[in-house]
Amino acid sequence: MSEDVENNEELERRLRSALRAVDPGEGFAPRVLARIAAEPAHATRPARAGAVASWLAFGLAACVVLAVLLAHEWQARRLEQGREARRQLIEALRVTDEKLDLAYRAVNTHGSGAPAEHSGV
Amino acid sequence: MKVSYSKWRWLLAPVAALTASAALAAPAALLNLPDFDALAGKATESVNISLDTSLLGLAAGFLDSSKPEDQATRELIAGLKGIYVRSFTFDEDFAYPAAQVELVRKQLAAPGWQRLVQTISTRDRTRVDIYVSVDRGIANGLAIIASEPRQFTIVNIVGSIDLAKLHRLEGKLGVPKLDLPAEGKDGKPEK
């Protein structure tokens, strides 16, 4: 029992010795500040975040530009298709009218008594 | 001097008669037109137009309502579901196979199709057949087969088309106006 008490006192003594206050001496604070200033790790984190933000902005801008280009391309293609459809429509109606005219002329000629014409309505 | 627009009366009257006729079995107003791919190579000019409902709608969107002829065209195609044209011009007489034309003609023998007009000119060697498709008393399609020595044309219009409106567009679609006699007040040609 007394042996345990002795061990505890010894441990306590060693701890007090190890944890005693030590004066860091003059210039401790400037040294710490200088070391903090020189530490590169502190600057890395904000720089990396800035790069990520830049890439995100670039990606977003690229997406917007791509979307605008695609919309423009779609619009141009739609315009071309519409103009072509309009041209074909006019052409189709023109051909239709032309052939109706052909029939009309034949009927008209027949009506006027020209020979070698046959028509039935 | 008033230019006559009544020249389609000869065609409109039978259309009206057919429209008022008894109901017939529903026909397929859309014809199955051959490709005529082989002919396109031999023809000096070829027209191959297939405008279905969506393309007609697209085309209508590109018609300028502020222009009278565009507005008239828009009204003309309002009831249409499709326009299909095959036309080939050759530099020699009858270079096209009559069999393929007959193939289309056979489709027009189906119930519902009525031949309105057939004109055969032995002098000009031309033949024009005009058919109308009638469904329940309503004309819902038109087909024209025109055979000329150096050209043959097939037109298939699905839907109801106003021929009088089409005629009013004459001269505005690139078709030169015919020198028709002007009508007097009594409807007879002026001298």
C-alpha cells in the first residue's frame, strides 16, 4: 500500500517537472508570426477554391454559348425547311394549276368544235 | 375590262354534283405514288414534291399574311392534308413507261374515286384525267394525271381544295394568265 503511494508521488513529481512553465524567451511571438506567414499550406486552400470556381464559371459560360449556338442552328435549319416547304407548296400549286389549265384548254377546244379532241365531263 | 374567273365552272359543277351525291365507301384519298427514281435520271426536269400535313403547316407559317397572294395561298391550303406531285419532262417523246402511269390510274379505279374529266387530244397527243375522291358526300381528294408527249405529271391532293381559289392565284404562282375572253355584263364573252 505504501509502495503505491510512493509510485504516485513519483509520477506526480515527474509530471510537475515535465509540465513546468518555461519562458519561451524574447522573439517567440515574431518567430511564430513569421512562420505562419511563410507557411504555404495556408495559401493553397483558397487558391484551389478559386480555381474550381473559375472552371465552374467557364463551364457554365461554355454551356450557355453551346445552347445559344444550338438554338441558332435549330432556328436556321427550321427557317431553311420552312422556306423549302413554302417553295415546294408554290411549285405544287403551280403545277396543279398548269395541268388544270391543260384540261381546260382541251375541253374548251372540244367545245369550240375542233376535231380530234375527246373529252368527258 | 373584267377578266373572267369563271373558267372553272365546267369543273366545279361536276364537283358540286358529286358532293351532293349519295354517300360512298370511304376511299383512301392518298395515292401510293411510285418513286420513279429511274425516270429522274432520264428526265431533263423533274419535280418530286411530297408535302404532308406537318410540312403544309410549316409552309403556311412562312406565308406572309400581309401579301394578298400569300394570304390567298394560306386560305387555299387550310383544308388540305397533303399535296404530292410527280412531274417529269423529257427531251424526247414518250420516254416514260406508260405502265407506271397505268399503275396509278388503276388505284383510281377504287371505290370512292370518281373521274370528273377526261380529255384526250389526238392532235396534241395529250391526255388529262381528273379524279375526285368522295367520302360520305364530301370531296376529300383530287388526282390529276396528265400525259403529254414529253411530260407526264401526277398530282394528288388530299383534303378539300377550292379550285376557284386556286384559279384566282393564277398568274401569281408563275403560271401565265390565259388570254381568256373578257365577259360582258350578260356573262357572254365581249366582242
